[in-house]
Amino acid sequence: MSKRLNENITSRYFEAANGLGSKGARRKIIAYVESYDDVFFWRTILGNYEDGSRYFEVMLPARMNRLERGKKAAIANIIEGVGNNMIACVDADYDYIIQGASPASRTLLTNRYIFHTYAYAIENLQCYAPSLHNVVVAVVLNDHSIFDFNEFMTRYSEIIYPLFVWNIWYYRSEHYSEFTITDFDNIIEIGDVRIDNPEYAFDKLYKKVSRAVDGFKKKNPNARESYLAIKDDLNRLGVEPSNTYLYIQGHHLFDHVVVPIMDKVCGRLYREREQEIGEQSVHSMQYQTEISSYKNSVGDITAMLKKNMGYAMSPQFKNIMNDVAEFLDAK
């Protein structure tokens, strides 16, 4: 069976299934996502628009009774414009900010059945800086603020921003292979960060980024005007020096920047709470009972981040919500 035929049959199936219900039955809208981790994220968004007339079912795409993963698989199920009952909910990646420079980007921007994160990926939103202290509290149950995540992410973003603009400059050109996302990630690797003195790591990062930026300026001596034009356009899209972290590769941000920092912060706060329990316990039995209770209540950093919904405060989240609302209002 051909790919297109399979998609059309799938489309007609959901259209027919909705038509079989009673006149007052709720209409099901299938939302295809890229991976299991995306199911919860998109459920928290789409669930806001369920009512007596419609509901969503978020799932991974399947072909010929086989599950598929990834952005292409999610989009492939709706790319033929299958109607009002199937949508794709995907990470924006660079497709949003390169603004039609590739076929995939043009599809993302023009297909009304495709919804995207506006940030690079769901991981970026899960790492939304204003929400990270709350995640720490959820992990270690200690509300002592010992690290300014907002300041850290702002400083990190401001340092990497000039190089990020160069990366987008290349991705909007025919020479994107000369400076790939992988190349960019290797340069912005921050390494070990001392939570009492992050400036040491920032100084090293600044030097690496500055060397790379100087190299691109020398390699492209006539690019000043186009570089500044891209800066202006990125600003229009919501990318600013202070929030660049939202637009870099999500897994890099999650695994190599945020989790390592949170691990150190949570580790210190855990030891602080452990010491406090020891000092306040009247006898060893009480200490053992309290410390056991505390250990059983402590959470996992990665799991808590993946369930973090603090991104609801972000402009990117509001953009997604507006897109869904406009889509449903247009029906």
C-alpha cells in the first residue's frame, strides 16, 4: 500500500468514526507527536481546549500497524491536509527561525494542521529559567534559594548569542554545512560550573565564542549587513540575547547545561537538609526515621524537569495556545 493511500485511508477512518457518533457526541481530534516524552507536554496544552463538542487524543504516529517516531513521521500523517480531525504537534527545531529557508521550514510555517513549540524543542521550555527553582524544590523539598537560575541562563544566553546569530546566518544560506548545529554545540559547551563562582566557566566560554565569532567575521568580510538583518529578524521572532537558550538544541541544553547545574544545586540542598535533620533530631531513632522519610520523598531531577509545567509563564507557550485557539475558531 502506498504512503499516500495509507494516509488517506487513515484520514477517512477518523472522519468516518466521528460521523458514526450520535449528534451530540464529542468529536475526536488526533494529535500526532514525535515521541513518548511529547505526549504529556502536548496534552497539557490541548487539554485546555476540550469541551462538550471535542476532545484530543495525543499519540505517536503509526503506519501499517507499526509505531513510528520523529518529526517527519508525525507530519507525514497530516501532510496531505487530511481535514479537521488530525493534527501534528512537533518541535520547532530551527524550522521556525530559519523562516522558510528549507522545504521542512516552509511546511512548518504554512500548514495549518502543524503546531510547533516556538522554542527549539519541548526540552527548552521544560528548562524555562524562571521555573527552575521550583523544580529544585520539587526534587529536594528545600526552598532555600542558593543559585540564581535566571541570572545564570541570561548570562549564558548573552555570551552565546553572537555565535547563535552566525549559526542561523549559515542555516539561512546555501552553506549551512559549513557551520552545523553540532559545530555550534561543541563551541558552546560550558563544561564544569562552580555554583559559587560560575564566572570562571563563563570566562572560558566567552573566549571560545569570541574566537569563533572573529573567525566567521574574517571568513565573511561582506556579511555585516546580512548578519545585522538576521539579528533584527530574530528579534521579531522573539529571540533576544537574554533568552537564546530557548532556541539552541534542546537535548544539549537539557543534558549539558541545566541538568548538571541542577544536580549540583540539588546535591548541596540535600546535604543541607540532611544536616538539619541531624541537628534537630533528639536521638538516633528519630534521626533514622526522619532521614528515611526524607530520602523516600526526594525526587529525580530528570523526571521532574520532564514534568515541569513552569513554561506556561513563557511567551512561547502563549504563542502555541493562540495558534490552537485560532485553528479551532476557524472551524
